[in-house]
Amino acid sequence: MKKQLKKAAKSVMLFCYRIMASLLPIDKKVIVFNSSMGRNYTGNPRYIYEYMVEKGLDKKYQCIWFFESLPKELPGNYKIVRFKRIKYFYYMAIAKTWVFDCRQPDFLVKKKNVTYIQTWHGTPLKKLALDMDSVSMAEDKDIEKYKNKFYQNAQTWDYLIAQNDFSAKIFRKAFGFEKEMLTIGYPRNDILIRNNTKEYIESLKKELELPMDKKIILYAPTWRDNEFYGSGRYKFNPHIDFELLKEQLEDEYCIIVKYHYLVKDLVDWSPYKGFIFDCDLNYDISLLYLVSDILITDYSSVMFDYSILKRPMLFYCYDYDNYKNNLRGFYFDFEKEAPGPISYETKELIQDILHYDEAKYIEKYSAFSKKYNEVESGTASEKICKLIEETSK
């Protein structure tokens, strides 16, 4: 009975939304934002908005943020609206500009005079959308249905941001995107160029209550398509011995664990107090890049952003063959291009941390950075804000 009522309420809401979308005029001053489908205040939409605040554009436009649950206070002048509630549908019906970093619900009606800026959320190592051979996600198991939905969704985008030429070429094919590609770097990476200072980094460490006398490792793995609880709810199952890491590293290092936003496990880190620090979904990973001395990841796109800082990167790939051959597949030879050591067991990883040799990877790192970060200049947010002003006249 409860499910039937919920389904009926959703149908009524969507009916009302379609009426609003057909009758209400567009307001050129309304801009709508969300990050990770309303899960947090992070990524490219955040830094586009914060540049608007910096330049006073939040007073010129009405900035609407969509969230699943209410976040901490944001900077500037804004209005917070709960995701998929009645006000959400109202603002989606009247907003002139949409700024989102991932696919939005298929039920949305995108009018001809609406400008949709799709910022996306990373350079791809793993195969995407139309390039995938199979799908193991909780939301979709039918690959053809998944591809069709993705393709139709991408046709609503007017502009798509790419971090580099490599991404731009892949996005064209993987998304079936034929409109304007903006190969300008990522707004979320502007801070890595503009705020990479000792004073700013120390202020972040104090905010996070991190030790000043230890090297900080950021551990930021991606999610696994086939390890889930349900739609949009994935598991944290890294196959790493945190006890051994603590035993071997705690005198010199501490670790920040940052989950992917789709991971919903609540891990009890209290046994590792003082060694492992975890950050909630609302803490932007770009800030964690700045405070860390070393990155450990796997197949996540964090590697492309972090390489802007030219700091050591290590790759813990316990399930490499399965991930490459069965789950996603890669767009390039990961083992050949990775600008740091790849390990498959915790003991190997510890040795890679303790005996990291920068000289051994300097050529690979330089080639990696040139290929994936050549257009990053710290001005991507500025360029998007100019686009918003131009298209909302």
C-alpha cells in the first residue's frame, strides 16, 4: 500500500511538473545547480558558483542549489531546494541555465531556450556509456537499455566541459555528443592552481585537525559496479589491511580515507584514531588534494586532477584483471601509463610508500601531466561564468 501511494504521488508530481514546464515562462536570471545528483556541495558546479560569488554575480542572478538533504551554509546569495520536491520542479520549469555534473532524471523537460551546461566529473580511464560492453550496476543490467537512456540524456546537453583533448574525443563517441565541447580544464581544479600555497594548506589542515608533523596520504578509490546494496548505494570493500598500514606507517604518516560519493558504508574508524581520518561526502576532495603529500588510488579519475600538483601517486589495484576484463575495460594501457608504482597487495603498497623513488617515475609523470593537464590554467570557472552571462542575455 505504501509503495502504491508513493508511486501515485510521484505520478501526480510529474504531471504537475509537465504543466508548469509548458505554461511557465523562462526566467533569464535563474540558474540551477547540483553536484552528484544533490548528494553534496562539491565538484565543478561548486567552483563555478563560488567564482560567481567572488565576482558578485550571485547578486545579479538567482542561484538555486538542489540537495537531497540540507547541507551546511554556503557562501553568497543562494536558495536551497530539496531534490525532487515541488519547489525543485518549479525551478526546473523556469530556470534559464542548468549547471550539473552528471546525468539528470529522464523525466526532465528541457526547453529550447534553456542552456544546459554539463560539467561532467572526470577524465575517463574506465569505459563509459556507449563504449561499455556490459553493465553490472544496481540501476541497470540491460546494456542496450542503459546505452539508449544515456544517449537520450546526453542529447539535452548544450555544452560539455572536458578536462583535456583526450576526454573530448572520448566524450564525443561515448556520449554521442555533437554540440559544443568546452576543452578548458575543470573548474574544480582552479583551486589547485590558484590556492596551492603554504598558508592556505596549513589553514585547511587546522580545519580538519590534521597533524602538522606527519606526511598525509590521501586514499581515494573508486566504486565497484558489481558491489552494491541497491540503486545508487555501493559498498566500501577495498581489500586492504588497515591494521598492517597502521603498524608500519603511523610513526611518519597518517591517512585520509575519502569514499566515492556512491559508497554508502559507514565504517568504524575508531580503532585507527590518530592514524586514519575520514571525510564526509560534503567535504570537497579538491581540498584534500591540497593537504595531502601522497595519493593512493586505483582506477579513479582523481589521478588526473591530482597530477596537477606533481606530487607522488601510488596505485593499489588488488582486482586489476577482473576490473579491466570483466567490469569496465580501459581507454588506455593503464600499466604502461600510470605515473607511479602499481601494487596488488597491502605489503607491496607499504613498500611502495616507504621506498618511493621520484626519479624512477619522472618521465612517465611528465608525459601523463602533459597529456591530461595541458589546458588546466586556473581559469575554467571564469570561462563558464562568461558563458552563462552571454547565454542569459
